[in-house]
Amino acid sequence: MYLPDPRLYPRVNAQNPVIRALMSWLTEADGNVAVQKRAALAGLFEELILSNDNAGLNAALTQAPSQDAYKALWALLREAVENPPADAACWAVPFAIPVILVAGAKGEVTLPHHIDPAAVRATLQSGGLIAEGADVWLAGDLLTPDQLAGISPPQLARWRDQLQDTAAGLPRAFEATPLKFKDEAVFQRYLVGVAIQQRGAAMAIQLNAQPGQWTLALQQKLGEALKTPGVTLFPIPRVPLSWLAALETGRVTQLETRLQVATSNALRSIRSNGHTPVVTIASHEGGEIRISYSMREDKERWEGFVWRLAPLDSAERIHHFADELFRECRQDDIQLIEAVQPDLDTDGLPFFVTAHIPPVTQQ
């Protein structure tokens, strides 16, 4: 069975030069001409970045008329930001390591937000991710997704071209953000840094590498640095990634982890009371996938989980991830709703399909 994508996309805006060039490229049948049109579109992105036109970049992305179109624009944006000029002898590589923190405690707690950057660097270097003698700097504070997203693509490109060494770190001060929670939380944070890459030299920092023993060592270092009395903490570090890629990976990993925690808690609660759980997954207007945990024996009590779809999300991939998770939890009664459901019920509240609330048949 197939989980539909509930998102709606704008019509092609031929007044936007980026969208016009994009559609000309995507609809070109001649392969050689398509290569030329893609290069012309890449040139438009470079012009927007050089002119610091972040509004123009955002307009192009938000006006993408399909997910495939968005993915094409996203790939071009990353190329424009991450690829150095052809004549550059050296350039800076801003990077980030997504870190998911699953924390539990009784009552309100504040976790530390500072780590020892030297210890993290040593762990990465011992794992072969930082080259011997490379000029690499790591920040000591964990950053939030908003802090990462606050650095625009044009700013990232300027860092790439203008930073000559890492003596002063990144030319941006980030305010420390405490990790406060009550009872349970799944935080999304980032370790950020910058490496100086010399042309022709070994990679100063290996991006998108394979996880290995260094991952477990980094997990242990993070656990030690953030250890707090009375708190159960499980850090989940990912591999170093480019700045833009890290934002996306961190977002997805946090949602997957939250879904795992929500599923485990809900099924345990239902089963501990001697009831039979029913899990329902449905797409909803407004661009959301909603999952409900209800029980056959009680129509009044149920819990819900919401995954708001971002532009790069795949509804089917999320469905596949959720289905595998439910089966790992020995959950057999899984109901997949094939029609897109409304956002709100008749009372104006978020609508969820459960074991006792049937799906709506759209007219």
C-alpha cells in the first residue's frame, strides 16, 4: 500500500528567471543542450550568491513547482556554496556534525552545552577524519538548528573564499543556548567547525564518511561532557557534513528519533494496561504525516505523532521507516490510510484517524 504525498506545489512562475531557466533545463530533450542549460542555471545561482541575494535564493526554492524541481535547485545551491573557485589555491570548508541528544530525568533539568573541542578533534583525527597536520578548528558550544540556519548560503560562500586560516575560528559569535527540559526530550544540536583545504593536498576533513569506531568514541566523549546527575543521556552523533547537508540530516534524525521514542512509550503504555494497540498512519492536508496510537478496547484514549514534511522529505520513505519501526516493536495491527485526510475535524481541532475514528472520504 502507498502513502500519498499531501503537499501542494505552486504553478510554474515564468516571471522568476531561476524557475524559467530550471524548467527549460528539466524539459530539454537534447542531452548536450541540457548540459548547457544546467550550466546557465548554475551561473544564475552564482550571481545570486555573489550579490548576497538571499531573498532571491529563497524565492527560487519556495517557488519550485515539484519536489524533483526542488531537489534540482537544492543540488545547484549546494554546488554554488560548497565548490571553490577553479583558480583557488586554498579555501575554507565550514562543516557541522549533527548530534541528537535523547535525555530523560524526573522534573526540570538543564544540561551543559559546552564540550571540549580538543577532545572531539582528537577523536576525529584518530578515526582518520582529520588529516595529519591539517588546519581544523572546532567550536566548544553545541549550536541549535536555528543558529545553523541563520547563516545564509551567501555567507557560507564568503567564508569559503575569505578565510585563510582557522586561528580565529568562524567569524561569527554564537550565543550559548541552554539545554532545558522536563522529564524527557530529544534535542537536535550541532558541533561546528571549519577546515582549510589546500588544493592538491589530502582532505583536511572527511565529509560524509562512513561511521566507525570513532563514532562510538565520540558518543562516549559527548556523554562524559554532558553528564548530569539524575539524567539518563544517550548522545547520537552523525558524521561531519557540509553546513547545508548537516541541517537536513540533523532534522531528519531528530524526527526519526522522536518517532522511535513516541512509539516505544505509547505501545508500552497500552500493553502494560492489558490493551491491544492499533497504529494508524495517514497523510494530511497542510503537508503532514500523522500517526496515532490507539487501542481496540478504549475509544476515548489515544496518542498522536506529527511529522511535518519538509521540501526534501519523501512520504514513502517515512512510511517505510515507520513501518519497519512498528514491526520491530512487534506491532502487527498497522492501518495505512490511502486517501489524504483533512487537517482539522468538525470542531476545528487537528484530525487524527484512530481505531475508532474512521478516515474521511474526500469528495
